[in-house]
Amino acid sequence: MLVAPYLIPLSAILFWLIGLLLISPLRSFLLGMGLAVHVLYVLHQWTYGTPELTRLGSRFCWMFLPAANLAIAGLVFAFAIEGFSGASQYFYNWANMPVDTWSAVRESLVDYSPK
């Protein structure tokens, strides 16, 4: 619960809801602008410190927040480009990445095994 405001880009969601009334290119622009506002908000809060981030600890923040915000940014970009189908494809690719990586590693290990 402490980290939720630093992960969920509420500004992007609000701008997207406003953008539903506009044509598609403006909708993508507003979604990107909302994501930029979110990133600036997180950087500002991280720079000046907040009680939540202090409680979480700097090690956790450095390990978790950049990666989680990049994942959220990818989701926002996928949604901006392809809509709900792009977002679902992003989740599918993200969930299958460990399985696909392990399959590729296993295949490469079999190719180099002594014969």
C-alpha cells in the first residue's frame, strides 16, 4: 500500500479518460503526457523524500521502483499504440518471457553438449 502511489500512474489514467472524448492521436498524446507527469511526480517525491519512501527504505526503492515504473510505462505505451489488445499482448509477452528465455537457454545448452 505504501508504494502504490509511486506505481500507478493516476495522471495517465485521468488524462486517458479525458482523451476518450478526443480523436486517437490526441488520446495517445494525453496518455504520454500523463505518464510524464507521473514520472516527474515520482522523481520529485523520491528526491525530497516522503514518509512512505523513508519507511520502505532506499535499497527497496532503488531495486523496485525503477523496474516497476518501466513495466508500467511499457503497459501505457502498448495501450497507447494498440488499445486493449496491445495491453493484453504486453501482459502475455511479459508473463511468457521467463518460459521463452528458459527454452532458448535449454536449446543452446543442448547444441553445445559433448557428443
